[in-house]
Amino acid sequence: MHYPIGLLFDLLASSSALPWNITVHFKSFPEKDLLHCPSKDVIEAHFMSCVKEADALKHKSQVINEMQKKDHKQLWMGLQNDRFDQFWAINRKLMEYPAEENGFRYIPFRIYQTTTERPFIQKLFRPVATDGQLHTLGDLLKEVCPSAVAPEDGEKKNQVMIHGIEPMLETPLQWLSEHLSYPDNFLHISIIPQPTD
């Protein structure tokens, strides 16, 4: 319930054939393994909490705090009802930044790995270096999760996936955040073992 479906696909089934077959059970809910969702209000509250957290990282919560309750509701209803225009009319404000700043304050990201027990990695990371250069996906991985990046003369052991694609490590992190963030405004990055086939 608390991970986006695309992230789950990247982590668990990206090497399987499409369409992805999902089995839904209506009895014996695995309470030990999954969080039980008591209502759709809980999902809405979790979603809005994530959006607020992302805005705190990007804009010190200034954008979300300037919005009215109806804007928050429009954001949620647009997502819930699959109305892109309704959702994006509000989310666009959360993806903007002043031109003189060259990007967000920090990039809201989470890195997930299938080879560790840790649920995810999340740290403060700026999209622009102190010398003014844009940080890339490779820069983020080298600092936060160096085992994910193959040495220059070494064999590639991992795949880095976002929305089912493997972006180049040279891709600017600011661009990834603006264009490949999930609706909760986080960049969910999966690191999975390199397929052998």
C-alpha cells in the first residue's frame, strides 16, 4: 500500500514478461508482511504527507503551505480519478523553482535495493554542486550507494531503474526529479541485480 506500483514492478518483476500478473487474495490477509489499509482516507493522508515531505525538501514547505485546502483536495482527486490535467494544474506549482536557483533546494529521492533488509535510503542531496555544476544520477549513487555503480574497469553488477527504464548515469538529477518523479514528488530509484539473460 505504501510503495507505488511502478516501484514494486521495478524491484520485483522488471525481468518478467508483460503484462505483469498480479494475484489478489481476499482472505487471510498477511498482517505480518504488509500494512493493512483501513480506509481510502489513510491512503490520502499518506499521499499528502509524502507530497508535503517532498515540498519541504524542495522549497522549505513554502509552496504547499501557500496552497489552499481545495488545492490539496484537487491534487488528490486528480490522482484518484486519473485526471492528469486536474492533478497537474496543482502539481506544476510543486515542480517549479526560481530561475536564479538552478534547481530545487534538495532532491526528494529514495533508493531501494533488493539485496538489503533496509527499506530504503534517503539523504539530503543538492541538485547543484558548490561549483555550480549540475549533479547527475551517477553523482548521487557514488555518494549515497557506491556499490550500485560499476568501477570504470569493472563489470556492471546492478541495474538502476526508474519507471521501468534505466536512465544514463550522466542524466542531471534535477531533470530526473522534474520529469521522472512519482505523483508523491519523490524520485523512487530501484537498484536491482543485473539480469543474466
